[in-house]
Amino acid sequence: MEKYPAVSIMVKFGAVIAGLIAIAPIVLALWAVLGAGAPPVWIVVGVAVGGLGGLLMKTLTELTVIITDMLLPQ
């Protein structure tokens, strides 16, 4: 996979990246509510965006792994 560094990174670190994408909006929403005085509804928005973003990234990671297993030589 030397020819495809982005695919290699996705296969190796995709789960970690998906976790960070899921956690980041939640942390930012908590910071906005507790630190900046935003309305509490932002926590719900942060959880929803984090869940959806993490799910989409996890799906992309799994599809990349499937494609690399099937198409690229080992």
C-alpha cells in the first residue's frame, strides 16, 4: 500500500479518527454551555452531531478496509 498513503492511514487509524470525530462535537458543546454560557440545547446538538459524524466515519473506515482487502494485493 505504499502507493496509497491515505488508504494506509485510513486502515491503520480509522477507528481512532472516528472516535475523535465522535467526541469532538460533544466536548465543544459542553465547553460552549459550561464555559461560554450557550443554551443547554447545544449539548443535545453536540451529541447528535458527534454520533452521526462518528457513525459516518466508522462506516467509511469499514468500507475502506473491505475494499483494500478485496482489491489491493497483500
